[in-house]
Amino acid sequence: MFIRAQVGTTVDTLLQNNLNGAAAIGLESSVYHVVHEDITGETQAGAFLDLLAAMRKPRLPVVLDIERPMYAGNTAAHRRTLEAARVMTARLQAADYRVMIYTGAWWWNPASADVDVSWATPLDLWVATYGTQAPLLPRGWGEWRFWEYTSSGRLAGISGNVDLNVFQGDWEAYLGVDEVDGVDVIPTIQLQPGHFDLVREGEVVARFVVMAKEPEEPPEHAEDWALPVGTTLYPAVKWGVRGYTHDLRTTNANPNRRNGKPWPHSGYDINLDVPPYGDIERGYPVYAVASGVVHYVTRDWSGVGMCVILHVHDAAPVWFRYAHIDVVVAVGDAVEAGQTLGFIADWPNEGDHLHLDAALDPFSREWVTSDIRWVDPAPILRAHIDPDLVDGMLRVGD
């Protein structure tokens, strides 16, 4: 298990709690540091080494998490992250720590396109790839050591969702020991869907669910289009919008309100709840409404994930955003109508929900900006799917 220690020079307030939780159930653990683009590598290395000096030296490598800024690109900020990571690697190795790199091809490939990263690629790779049968390797690596294949697992001793991984190699040799005490943490993976087992001496000692909920049956399709929440959920759980419907007006004519003021909103907040909006929809799958290509992914849009998919409607491109979800696809992936894009995530502000909007221009993190031609996704869906189903999904909760 790898536990977050720091972001830049800020220590995670749950570090000691999570270390204690891992130790309590006998899991081998180490820590990871999220490399910050706006703090020098020397400063971050010093802070991380100070923290490590106060801990028992882990048998696993320490990890540099390289994915800031959290969008695909090749900007000066991306290059600063890579340079800081290079400096940190040298400092950690000089202090006799094994170093592993955590990243994903979606971030690494564009960010390192014109950067010498020969310092990184000999290191072990911990790769993040969701929703695939094999991990997508970043440029420069030919193999992986750990594969993070979901962000919505559950683990005894840890509250909330945790990322789950599989190890590739000889575990005892990797730890540098003849025999591992306690639980053998090499899991047997079942990807179709949704659990893995921890096995010791041929016996299952624990089972962990990968996907929180599964649909009862595939979503309805019509002309290769699908509802983003499927149809098997009707009528028992009554999908509906939480009141923030598609309305871009900034005047009082806009019925959407936040803190008593008009609230321009580029789409629909689709949920299961009525006020005060709870969390009963968390973990439900979210589907692509049509075939397309993943244009943009982030796992930190107001604290949760989202993806933008390029679809085609009336022979013209249209970009749909699926937000507040645990994303399982990557930039560049081809998707089909009804394919799972992720699962509704823990939204701490106003109840878990799917935010769905659309535009006639490519976009990423923008929010009701004037340079984007935002469109109401409802008429597009009604053109391809039974309008009664669409209207049922988009009715305001009562």
C-alpha cells in the first residue's frame, strides 16, 4: 500500500492515521509525494526527506507522483514538474531510498514530448490506467511494476474509497526478504467485474470490491445512443435533476438560484435524490451517450473527476462533459454508446450527482464561458433516444 505523504511541502493530515490503518491489518506500506509545479525540487526534496527521516524506512520504494498540473499538456508548468521530480529523484537516491514513479500515459506523454526524461525511465513504474485489460505504458517504459486499475475500491482500516493496484514480480524478492510476515498482498485480479482477492498459502484471506455498484442489465440503446445513467434504474430510484437545469442567463429570468442569486448552469445535475440531497447514487455507473473519442480527463475538477467526450450529432461534432465521477477512461480512448466512463463520485458539497453538459466547441475545464458555444444536451438526446425516457431522467426532483 502506498499512502500520500505530501503535496509539495504540505503534509497530508491523514498520513499517520492511514499508516496506522495499514499496519493494523498487516499491509506492507510506503508513502508517495505529489510533485508540485510551483515549488523547486530542492525545496520539495528537503521537506520529503525530513518527513521520511521521522518514519521507519519502508521496504517498498518511496514514490514521486507526477501528474501536476492535472491536465494533459506541454506547458511550462508541466516542464517544471518534471524538473522538480528529476532533482528530487537524485536527492532521494543519494539518501539511499529506492524511488518509483507514479504517472499515466495521458499526462506523461504530452508533458515529456520535448524533455529529456532518461533519469526516470530506468526507475520502477507505478502506472494509472482505468477500465482496460492491460495498462497503457507512458513513453520510455517497457514494463510496469504496479498497476493502479481503479480509484473506487474499499479496504479494511481505511475510510472512503481507495485506489487499488496489482503488483508484477516476485514480491518477497522485491521487498528484499526471504519470507513476508502477515498477509500476502499480491492480489488475484478479477476484472470482469468487480473484485480481487488477497491470497495467502492458497487461501483467500480477504476480498475487496472494485466497483461499488453494477447495473442490473445493459443500458437501453437507440440508434447507437444511450442514456448516461441507463434505464434499469427506473422507476425504483427515480433519476431526476436537482434543480440546476440548463440555463445560461445571468438575469433574474433564470430560475436557477445559488445563495439567492441567478446561477448560470451549462447542463443538468442528474441525481437520485430530493432535498436535502444525500449520497444514495454514489458508485452508480455513468455511460457514454454515443460512440466517440475521449478529449479530456481530469481527476480534480472541483475535487472530483470528469471527462469530455467528442461525439457526432447531425454530422457535426459535439463535446459532452460527464462530471463529478470517478473516471475509468483515458485521453484518446475510443468509446462506444453505453460504455462505462466511470462511477458517480463522492461530491462533498451538495449531494452526489452526474453533471452533464454539451458544447459545439472543444473545451476542458471551462464553466459557462462566453467563448464556448454551450448547447442544451436534452434536445440532442431526445433526437436519438425515446423522449419519454430522456424527460423522465431530466425531470426536476420533487
